[in-house]
Amino acid sequence: MSSKVCDLSFHNYEKGVIHAGQTVTGNVIVTLEKSQKIQELILKIFGYAECRWTDGSNDDSTTYTAKETYFETQTNLIQKQTDTAKLTAGVHRLPFSFILPRSAPSSFRGNHGKVKYKAQIVLKRPFKFDSTSEFVLNVLAVVDLNTLPSVQLPVKNAFSKNFNFLLMNKGSLDVKFEIPVSGYVSGQILPIKYCLRNDSKVEIATVKIKLVKTIVYHSSFPSKRKNKEIIKVAKWVGPGVEKQANKTYETHLDIPELLPTSYTCSIIVFSYELKVSIVVTGMHTNFDFDIPIVIGTVPLNNTDETSRISATSQRFAPPSYIDQMKE
């Protein structure tokens, strides 16, 4: 018998990704070098998430874990029966169909956890060990930005900062920071406008803008704890403003290929935000603030600013996301 008895083929597994809510069809392919008696042929498909990390060291350490299951399906492609079926030598294709739940979160693997989907084929034969074949499925959650009213509104932030040194007032800085909406998809441009009104004797050196992804792992055993990762995914460094001057700048960030903001996994949560730092010269502290951003898979309708696609990000349309799902 050949080393690979069972295989899977899909009719609609575009670019190696299945979307949450999608109806998936295909065939289980059984290849036999000679006729075989078959008791049962089962296709199992399931999805789950788990996280695990250890705090402390040696004897004074604690391992925190959590796991949740999203779905489990089982299809008997050859039903168990009293008299075993007999398949002739050759290639046999047995069709299957299943609907991936709309709430399924994206496949993911990080430093402390993973979200994983598998298909498992179990071939049972009389007087032989079961033959089991496993296949990893890459799933992408669907986040339609048009269903999230809050991300469709402009974001306009205004701040003021007073500069003092050795009891001397050196003036103030007014900052206005604007983005047209707070929801984007991979490959889009995030337009940014900021105004610096510097009524002080302090020079503003630069303005640093970063798009960061925050991953929070939540344990349930032996107690509830959190473990956080922060990853920079895009950045821009631009000019500031000299003393006693006003400047307005318009720029943008290219949104790279990113998994969408997570809403349906409770133990591994993705979120995104812009981190803005107004870098000040001298002995004064920088001026920092954050703006939450939602990354989706379906872009906003009728929004000129977000309908443009970055020339440098064309390779992400349509995005594959595979690198962020890999083992």
C-alpha cells in the first residue's frame, strides 16, 4: 500500500485561506494499490485556541494555560456497517461539504499561543491499525468595517503642552492630529494630518508615528493572568517645528499585510493602535498619545481616503496572511 492513503482536495480554497462563514467543499481522495476492505471512513474538522507561558524560574515558577474549542464536525464518508465495504485498487474521490462558523477567529501562531484548525481523515480497516491523516487549514476571520459605526468617523485629537524649566515658563505647544477614519484593511493608505503651533522657546525635533499590534494572551488555569506582546508593524518619522513657529504636515502610513482585529477569540486578542510621539529637544519630556485602529477584511464603502491602494502594498491585494498563520 502507498505511504499516503488519504488526501484532501478543496474546490474553493483560494490562496490557501478559508474565510469564516464560508461553505467549503472538496473531496477526500483514497488511493489504493490493491483492493481493500474498509470498515469506516471518517472526516473530522475542528478548530481551537490555546495559550501557555511560564512566569518565574526553577522551583519558583508557574505555568499558565487556557484552551477553547470553536467547533468539531464529523462526517462518515463510508458508514460503519456489519459487512465491510470493499474498495477496488485505484483512486477514489468521496465528496464532502461543511460550513465554517461565522464566528471562527483567524488562524494564528505566536510566542505564547495559537489558533489552529485541522482536518483529520480516519480510515478503519479490519485487523489493521487505523490510518490517520491530518491537514492544517488556514482560516481568516471576516471583519466588515461597514458594520462598525465607530470606525467610520473622523478622528480629531487636540492637545496642549506647557514647557517649564527651573520655574520659568518657556511657552506652550498646541498639537492637532487627524485621520479620516479609524478602520482600514491591508494594502490601504492611512492618511495623516498634524498641525504644530509652537508658541514656545523649545524646538520640536521630530514627530514619530508607529502602527503597533498588541497581542494579549489570557490564561484560565491555575488563575486568570495576562501576557502581552507589542509588535511594531509600520512607522513614519517626520519633521517637527522650530521655536515660535507653526507648521502643518500631511503624510500617510501604508497598512501592511495584517490579520484583522479579533472579536471572537477570548484567550488570544489582537488589537492595533497608532502611537504618536512628539519629540522635544532639551530637558523636556516628549509628548505621547495613542489612537485605536481597527484592521478589517472588508473596506469601508464610499470613503475616498481609504479606497486608495498604496503602490508599495499592491502585493498584499488580495492578502494571503499565510506567514502569520504558519506553524
